[in-house]
Amino acid sequence: HYFIQINLSTTMSLLILSKEAISRHFPPFGVLLGALRTGLVEYSRGEIVQPVRAQLTIPGTRDRFIPMPAIVPSRGVMGLKLVCAVPSNTERSLPTHLGMIQLFNLYGNFGEVNMMFN
């Protein structure tokens, strides 16, 4: 299967896409660059609410937990990117950065989860 639909309530559902589904339907690189440019312009204009990045260092290690929240009123979303930066993962043949992105509805069904991306 390429996706799983989870009904959280009568008005809210969550769609989980597989890596294959995302790869199959991923926009071309040029489209992604355009979206990134738009986001950076909106941020520089103050149209995106994003606090200074905080990070928590795991005691006794160089590992870090980094939460990155943002609100984009023009798009009607709030987002949270959670990253674990683990430099020693190279010794385990694992990625050094592991994370998740969640998008929430800002208007209408306030707080409704729109997307989770690993």
C-alpha cells in the first residue's frame, strides 16, 4: 500500500503516505525551489511567525533535540518540525538527523492535524 487513511473523528482524518507514494508524486525540483523562495520572502517580510531556534543538548553527549515551530497565517497552517541530531549515528550506519514535520489547521477546524511527514 502507498497510503493509510486513519479516521480520527467524524470530521477529521489523517492520511499517512509511504516513502514510495511521496517519491512518485514529489514535485519537480524547480517547483520546490520556487516554494522555498516564496517562503523565504514571506519570512523576511515578517509574514511567518517563527521563534529563534531552540535546541536541547542531551546530557553527556553531543546529541541534540531541536523543536522548530512556525505559523503561516497566509496559508492557514501551523507547523512543527522535530529533529534529533545524533552525530554518533554514523558509527551505527544511521542518519545523523532524524525528524518529523507536522502541519496543523490554523483556521476552521483549529488544531486539526493536516499532515505528518517523517
